[in-house]
Amino acid sequence: METRRIGSLEVTALGLGCTNFGKRTDEATSAAIVRAALDAGIRFFDTADTYGWTRGEEHLGRALQGVRQKVLIATKFGQAIDAERGGARPEYVLRAAEDSLRRLGTDYIDLYQLHLPDPSVPVAETLGALQELKQAGKVREIGCSNFSAAQLVEAEAASTGARFVSVQNEYSLLARGAERDVFAACQRLGLAFIPYFPLAAGLLTGKFRRGEPVPADTRVGTGTATERRTPEALDTVESLIAFAESRGHTLLELALSWLLRPGIPVASVIAGAMTPEQLRADVAAARWRLDADELAEVNRLVPRPGVA
């Protein structure tokens, strides 16, 4: 599988997002998905301390026993776990890292990411704690998530040691906001971009069609992202399906391959899966390479956002 860079890390262009582990998939299913990912050549696994109410890290850690040195693990901190755990205070950063290391069953984290900005803590203080973790060998690289372009610039200016090497924000054919200014900030600052919700919470899988019932076993179908299923979004989905099928491809192939197109700072597309079969379908889908005419047509169907 193709590899790309996140700071000093060489990651596979397709990564496994483990947001379902411990919540929508039990441990046996989580392990089966990890095995399917390894068999497919994926070596980059992204989780967070809040996934599955902390069980997600445990599932991933146990599934990777015996192959830890051959893979890269990214996890996140900062979202509230409970009243005592959350945020980006330096003392909590150190505690959160130790907790993640224990749950993952490892002595280092390859990419440690601040899950969301904490306006109550100067980013320089958070970076100072992350620098401690790097110096101790407990973290190799650090990143952030859900940061605006202005916040990325602020964090870079505040860095006197450890600096963010990546940002993980939402990005897909149905959510192109990162192109407005975050991509430019990434290119200017030398940051890798990691898109989450690459399939727009399932809308870009091809399972959702205008006028057809919503599948009950999906994120949109179960109500966690019903606001995305607007008439306008479904109209766009139908146009994209027609475009992909006219070229002998599926919407899933279009959605993933479009994210891996050249000229943008995407390092690895984090695809989630609830079954090994779904994971294998994601891997196969990412093999289409769109040409210039195809990309131009996609931009006509889903226009670029205005640049700030």
C-alpha cells in the first residue's frame, strides 16, 4: 500500500479508524477488523481515549499484540471522559497519556493528538506537556484535531519545542470546508492533514438513495447523524453515484479515491469499519486514481468552497 508522511512517521495512505471499537463492535469483531486491516496492508490505526468509553483503546491494543513494532498507533486526548478527565491542562495531558499507554498495552504512542481546542488553556502550556512526553520517549509525534486555520497558526507561533505535525478535521465530498483555509495553513506550516468522516457518516457509501428507506444499521439510520441526510445532500449523492457509475466505479470508490488525489496535504484517509468485509471494501475502493477531467467534473458537481 502507498505510504505518506506525518512528520517523521511513514503511514499507509489508508488508515483504520477505530471509533466503533467498544461501542458498536465487540472485542472479537474489533480484533477481526484489525486482522483484516493488517492483511490488506494497513499499518496506521487511529483511536481516542473516549472511543467506546475508553474500551476502544483496550480493544485495539489487545488486537495488535505481537505486531506492535510493525504498526503506527494514533490516539487522542482532551474530550471529556468524565467530570475529572478532559481538557488540555498540562497535568491532565501527562495523566491522559499514561492512561492511554496502559489501555493500549504499549510504552509509546506514535501520534498523540489533542482532540479539540481547549480555550481555557494557553496552547503553549499544552505543547510544553507534550514536549515532556516526547523527551521521555512516550510520544513520537504530536498532532491536533478540530483546529481552525487561525488556531493552527497560533499553535505554531507558541511552539518553542514540540510542534504539531498534523491536523485531523472533517473532510469529504460533502464537507469541503477544509479547502477554505485549513489546507493553505497546512501547506504553509508543513502539516499533514488527516480527514475524518471521509464517507460523511455513511452518506457516501451508496447505501442512502433518494426515495428509499434508510438502512437501520447505519450511523445516519440510527439517528447520530440524521441532520446530514438533507434533500440537498441526497441530490448531490445521486449526482455523484451517476458520475461514478458512468465510469464503471461505485460511489465508495469515488469518495475514497478523491480524498487521495494529488495536490492536497492529505496524508492518510481514516476509514472506519464495522465488519472485516466492510474494511476490505474500503481498501479495494481506494485504488481508483481520478484524472484531471474527472476531477474537474467532480468540482462541477460539488463546487469548491470560497477561499477566505
